[in-house]
Amino acid sequence: MMSTRKSRKRGTQTSSFGSPGRINHDSTPFYTSKLYEGLPKEQKVRYVENFIPLQLLDKIFCKSSENMEELPDNSVHLMVTSPPYNAGKEYDEDFTLEEYLGFLKRVWREVYRVLVLGGRACINIANLGRKPYIPLHAFIVNDMLDLGFLMRGEIIWNKASSASPSTAWGSWLSAANPTLRDVHEYILVFSKGTFSRKNSNKRKNTISKEEFLEFTKSVWTFPAESAHKVGHPAPFPVELPYRLIQLYTYEGEVVLDPFIGSGQAAIAAIKTNRHYVGYEIDEKYVKLAERRIREFLIEFKAPRLFDFQNKASE
């Protein structure tokens, strides 16, 4: 006689050698181990979301993002940026490494203030030099953790298909001093206070199944943007902020770029029906970004952005 007893699926626990099972997995022993002592922890605080005045949305401010007084606390849902590299480009300052990181940290502190609880901060950064190599991404991670950000991971942007054919091999065909040729950059991902985010206003996800499967991989492959074509020394492609916006925000939310440069993040925000706010100290690049945004709106007949703020206040 066949038994009618139903079998129960047993959950898995983290073992000494890990576990392939992910159903009902209990990872508490791992996350409560000494390995995690001293790292920022999730905050148990009430979710607050303040609205940015409508006249300040979809605007680029010609000033330093070290003080973003225009933006209320807890008002931005995603920060995505690529900071100036202090590497001798025309828009860079000639800072020492300590001065440069101090400058960035003042901006990251303001980013922490304006993000909503659970809001994400995504930083595209390349490392510099060879004698010695300067791991900027590692320094930035330390500063972000020091400010209380929770690190979510890092994405390797593989630019190999469009990387210039560098000949900086060091010692050619010799072990004397071979040099690695970077064909990648990093996208560092953090969140403020909590790993998950509230969606109390029931805003819409716009990411497709195919995009979600692709964008949640830790390696992204797409070409770099032409500086000559864009008119800025170091533009990132619209594809980069587009992916982060689709993955980490809902429709109608606010995307901040504190180093907006040629306006790539703003274009990606409009493309995905989000609001944007940007900061740029060089008036020439503010005008460039505004022109490119106007051209995008005309060329693609972009619809009017959904005013979720008025909707939420009804």
C-alpha cells in the first residue's frame, strides 16, 4: 500500500564548506560569526521619504556636490556617478591622494544624508598608475564603510571589446617587469542603512526578466563611450546608469549624479522615466549636458516624467 505521508523539504544551513542548497537556507551562523564584527549593520529605524521641490527636479546645479543643500535629507533613491580621477585631465584638480580622497568623502557624506533608507549608491571607478598601482576602489570602499554604508557588492565592467590597443607591456616578453593592462573598471554598490527598500507608494518596477537575469551578474560587458563623440574627457556610456537605474529604482523616483559631467546619468533617467538631479562645477559641461538632454528629449520624443510626488501627496 502506497504511503500518503507528505515529505517535508528540510532547510539547509551554512556548513564549513558552504552549501549548494538555497531553499529555506539559514545563513545565521555565517553572518553572526566574528568575521562580521566591526562592519556596518542594518539600522532598525522608521522609513522616511522627503520630497524634493518640483522646481529643483530634472535640474543640474553648477556647484560642488560637497554641499547639496538644495536636497532634503532622505529624498534620493539612487546615486550613480563616476568621479573625476585626479589624473591630469583638463577638469581635474592636482590633489594629493589624501586630499583627493578627502574631497570625495565629503561628497559621499552628503550622498549618505540625501539617500532614503535603503537607497543605493553606485560608484564607477578605475584604478590608476603602475609605479605603484593605486587601488582607488579599495580606498573608496574603506571610506564608504567608515561613513556607515552597507556594501552590496562590486561589478566588473569589462571594456575589453572597446579598450584601446595599449602597448604598455612593461618588459616585452620578459619577466623583468611585465605590466598588466587594465581592460576593466569597477562599479561599487552600497546602500544606506538597510539592504532592502520600502515601496510604500506602490511604484512600478520597469525591469524585464531578461534584464534582471543579466544585470544581476557581477561582470558586465559593453563598450566604453567615445570622449570625442560626447565632448567630455571621460564619459561613461548611458548603458551603465541605465542598468543601475533599472535594477535599483522604481518608476518616477529620483536619481542623483554628483559629478554629472556630460549628462549620461540624466539621459538614462529620462529613458527609464525617472527624475534626475545633477551637480557639475564646470559651466561648460553643464551647458553640454543640458544640450544633450534637450537633444535626447527631441530625438526620442521622451514622455513627460510621471509626477509621483503630487500623486503621493493626494
